[in-house]
Amino acid sequence: MDGSSGNDTEAKPTGNEKMELPVLTQPGLGVTTTTVTTITQTGGDWSTGLLDVCGDTRTFLMGAFVPCCLDLSLAHQYGECMCLPLLPGSTFAMRVGIRERFKIRGSVCEDWTTVYCCYPLALCQMIREMKKRLKTQIYTVSTALESS
């Protein structure tokens, strides 16, 4: 068709239309940067003695009546699988690990004697230690959003 007939409809710009460009890239959501500063109290002796059971009554009662449940809780707090206490020697291994992690004075022989001669009291002491040492471990969490 030659464009002279009246049947052809052609869009004629009026000047009010906005020119739309195709989207070539999607805007990014940005990059999130997270900074975590951890300070762990280390060194010294156990924060509570083996017989200091009065400070945490709930832990003491669990240790006295259902030490297996307290052992499961300890494994969870320690960051291990809840099935760990089912393995022989696992409580001893966690005690050595807690002592090493927090640089507590002592020896493997002392840990073995404590766990195998005073199992419920050792569990209570380990739970109290984890609560105390991990309570103030993370100090600062800051997030910055950067556009890309």
C-alpha cells in the first residue's frame, strides 16, 4: 500500500508520549556486608567450682535427676549433634574441649577423674561454664548495604 489510502492507521507522535527504552539490566539488590566481632573470655580456672550447685537450681535438679537430658543440652550448647552423648566418652571429650576452647587450667587426667567420678556434678559445672562464657561472646554486629 502506498500510504495514501484512508484505511491505513499510522501512529503520529503528538509530543506528549515518553520514549521508553528496553530494560537491558535489572537493578541489583546490593551487597550486604556483615561484620561480627567476637570476644571470648579465656584463661583462668573454671568460673564455678564442682560443688557450686546453688547458683543454678534448674541445672542442679536436671543433673541430679535426669543427667542424660542435661548431657543432651550440653552437646547442643557445645555445637555438636544431640546424639553425641550416646557415644562412650563423649562427655569427657566435651569437657576437654570446653577447657581447651576457653583456655581453662587443668589436665586431661583431671577431666577424666571429674567426669567419671562425679558425672552429674561435672555436667552441671560444664553447663554453667558454657552459659557464663557464651553469654557475652558476641559484642558487635553491623550491616552495611552497598548498591551495585
